[in-house]
Amino acid sequence: MTIKQLKSKHQEIKPFYKNEILKDILNIDQKELILNDNKNILKQQIEEYETKINRLKQNEPIQYILGKAYFLNKEYYVDKKVLIPRPETEYLVIETLNLIKEYNIPIKKVLEIGTGSGIIAISLKQLNKDLIITATDISKDALEVAKINATKHNVDINFEQKDILNDIKGKYDLLISNPPYLKIDSKNIEKQVLENEPHIALFAKDNGLYYYQEILNNSKQVLNKQNLISFEIGEEEQEEIIKIVKNVYPNSKIITKKDLNNFDRYLFIINE
């Protein structure tokens, strides 16, 4: 069977997904895929293609099927132990670095809470080699994925299995986190997300505020006096999180930003 014949099957599947699966199996790029349309492919490759197409039909995300996702134009390994990286989180990294520069905040040591696949910590290290980064997660499985990605991108990150800020050693200049923030009774969650991605990384009690409360209420014990705290937040949570911030850090400078869809998505706390 040729590539062209194989692509003509499964009409209900978008061509983009079929092409991505074929490129992965055949280890070729888009140009080669087009030029080799009439090339015969091996029986084993056809079987692998059919298996992955069937996983797609069962509503599994293409990123888990291929074992990869992209973040800030870099490829990362992902599986069902971790969330699939979102474009919104790219801005958390970029804006954090912009604020460090804009406000001339002396940042050397970084603590990430809930690292998942490691994309935030690894990206920060890639964009600023001088940072000394510790990234934690309660999930041992997630940390295994993060370590794979750190090795893949040849960066040195200290990964530790920790529950929020419990038993964190040392003092840090930057605390960054994209914690679980969906309300447990959230109704507007895509079925594909609900059925495939780890719930421990999605949902939070106390109307989605639990991790912000825990992090902020215990943050002084791990932060130097002059510091920056960077959060990705739920689109309806900004007002409540600001209340918590003002209670813990009454003299802080609070900066909020919207995402590309104009939703409240980022909250930054500068303490000088």
C-alpha cells in the first residue's frame, strides 16, 4: 500500500492528524511526505498507523499518541502522566523574564511548584543560563517525564518530589507556578481533556483556589525578601487571588495580564 492510498482511508479523520502520524512513523518531514506520496510502506508501518488512528478515534490527544508536544518552538516528550503544554503558559515564561528585566529584579535562584513535564523550568533555564532552578511536583511519574525532557534539552534542573512548599530547603528569588486551578465541579471542560489528562494536575478544591492559598500563605519561608512570584491563573479567579496576595503581601506590587483570548490569565507579585 502506498502513502497516498493509506491517507485516503479514514475520511472522518482530519488530514493534518493523518499526516502527523505518518511523518512520525516514517521519520520524514512534510515535504518528504508530499514527494513520496506513491511510495509503498511496510506492513509493520501500516499496522502502527492503524493502531494510532484508532487511538485518535477513541478521542486520545495526538500529543499523547505521538509522545511529543511543542512549547516555545521546542519539542518535549509527553505522556498521560502530565498535562499537554498549552500556548497560554508560554506567555507566563516570557512575561516573567520581561518583568525581571523591566523592574531590574535580582533573580538567581528559582523555585517552580508543580513542574509537570518540566516545560517552564527548562524554558527558563534555556532563556537564562545563569538561573539556578529547583522544580518540584507531588507526582513521581510527572517528575520522570520532566527529567527525560531536561536530559533531552541538556539543561541542569534540580527536580524534587514535594507537596507544594512542604520541606523545601533554601531561599529563592523567584517562585513560579501554573498549579491546578479548575474547580472540582467545573462544567466547561472539554471531554478529551477530562478523559485523558491527569486530574491531579487539573483540579483544585476551594473553588480552584487551594494551591494559590497554600503557596502564598507559606511562600515567605522559601523566598528572599526581594522576590517575584509568577502565577498562571483561572480566568475567573483573579479577584480572589488578589485578596489573598494583599493579605500576605500588603505592600507588594501586583501586575495582572490577559492571555491572547483576552481572559485574565497571569498574576505577578513583586516584593521589594
